[in-house]
Amino acid sequence: MKAQTLAGPQSGTRSKPRVKTVAKRSAVNKRKSRVLKQVVQRTAGSSSRKGPHTYTLPRGPRGAVIRLAIEGVIGRVAAVPEREVTRILAAAERAAVPEARILDWLRVEDRDRAEPALETAFRRGDERKAALLREPTMLTGEAAAARLGVSRETINKRAQQGRLLALEFAKRGKRYPDWQFEDRLVGPPVESVLAALASLEPWERYRFFTRRLPGTKGRTPIEAMRQGEIEAVRRAAETWAASEQGGG
């Protein structure tokens, strides 16, 4: 009887395709409902990665727009097969800016074009990273050691301790942005800012230093540090780290 109701009153109508469609839609709705239930309130400004992560929405039109956007994203992702979701996540986690690549995937209207479009975006991001690490401003461990007058082992140790920013990609070895060895930045100034960014991955830290931010009056943190504004940059780094983890 259930199959006949779903198929409609016409005699001779096949019911199975409609049943499958309704069942699929029901499964998607259940996944969407399950994800929505996992969204619980999280205190703004918290830097912990543990536990469920959400945001406290602002009131008014802005909050309404954010809620609609969240529901739209959940609906899109809930409709994607689990196997494809796993693949998308694995690919995004290899990216310098995972959330940007997820958004690239979401922008693709035609699901048949999603995979090649995503792969193209990933490839371009990887090409940019590879090109960046080839620039002369990216020092090898030997060059960084020579700049500071210490051993390469000392450079590696400081990088492991988070006292130096070291970038890696595609087994090219570590590269050290040369600005962190400038006279006004080397040592405690850079180390204090890196400490505020310790919860982030190296490429996310690099992104902070090279972005123009409101907290540094529209300059990059590197430019602000060169002008002696170390404390302002450190505070901006704390805000950045919290927002990157969903705390603000």
C-alpha cells in the first residue's frame, strides 16, 4: 500500500523509482538533521579545537543571512555520498587554505563538473605554493643558519619549537621566509607572534604574516613589525588564531 501511495493512483505505474527517490530524499534529510543537531553553542573567542564547534550568531539581518547560508551548506553537503565527502575532505586538508577550497567546491553548480573543478583549484593552489618556495626570499636551512651564525641543527630545533616559521611542500625540504631574520624582527619579536599562532599550521601562520589586517591598520603584520609595533601584531595574531579555529 505504501508503494502505491507514493506512485500515485494511476494503474500500472511503476512505484520503485519513486520509492527510491523518496527514500534517498529521506536519507538526505536525516543526514541534514543529524548535522544540525551537532551544531551547539560555542563561546566566542575560545581557541580550543576540542568538542563541537559552532558560532554565536549576531542578531538582525546579518544573523539571518548567516543562518540561511549555514543551512544551505549543510543541505548541499548532506546530499553528497559519504565516499565523495571523504575524498573532498582529504583533498581540502592538503590545501594551504582548506576552507577556501571547500568554498570553491560549493560554488560549482553542476555536480558533474565538481570533481574536475575542485582538482583544478587544488592544482593551482599547489602550483602557487611550489612557486613561492622557489623564490629567493625563501631560505634553505643552510642559508638560514648562515644568516644567524648558528648550525643547521639549531635552526631545525628552533623550527620544531615554533620559534621560527618553516614551510614545506611536496618534499622540497623546509624553507624559511627571510623577513624573520631581519634585525628588527629576529628573535623575541617574531617568536612572540609565532607563539600566539602556535595552534595553526605553518601555511596558516604564513598567511597571517602576509595579509593586510584591520588589527595592523591595513598593513601586513610584517610591515607593522618593521615599524616596531610588535605588541599590536601579537594581539592581532591572537585574534586571527581564534577566528581561524571558529572562535570569532
